[in-house]
Amino acid sequence: MNIERIFRRYGRKISAVDDNGNVVCSAECFVQPLRYKNKMYLEGTPTEIGLNESGYYLFLAPAGYSIENAADNGYLTDGNNEYHIDRYEDIYVGEKIYFRWAIIRLRFPDSYPAYNHFT
């Protein structure tokens, strides 16, 4: 089975938003919580599968997904949640990008007061 077909069939729609609030890309992607199964990580939220550590998620997207525009001051959204991109990389097969992955975390834009150093 072709990897793009897997994304289309099983993924959910995730939009990349730039720092101006414009949607630059939307596609079916995967967002899954990062979980740890050993007892080294004592903080976090216990889940049925393992341990969910501090709102971090693994993000997988098809090769053509434009994550660069959302990586600096933008974000990813599924319509309900917003995610900040901590790190991303391309996965290659030969010379061709096969898919893209990122470590993302929940974004809380309204949790801090706005700071304006010009006033």
C-alpha cells in the first residue's frame, strides 16, 4: 500500500497556519501522544497504553506537506487544538522525501498576557 493512500485513508485533517494566521497547507496527517512505558518517567499522565508526557505529540505528514511555513511563529491545528512545532525532519527513501515527521506540543496562546515592550 502506498504511503499517501495510508495518510488519506486513516489520517485526520491538520492545517498548517503561518504567523499571519493564514492556512498554508491542509492534509490528512497523524497526531499521536508520545508515550513512555518504562518507570524512568514518573511525571506525566498515566494512560491505558503508557505514559503521556507533558502534552508532546508525534506528527506524521505526507511528503508534500508544507510544514516550514508553520514552524517559526505559526502552528498546526486540527480545528480543536493548536500545536507548536518543536522540531521537524524529512524522511527520505533514496533521493525522494517519503514523509515528514515532527515533535509538536499543545499551544496555549491565551494563557499568557500579551507583552508589548513599546508601551
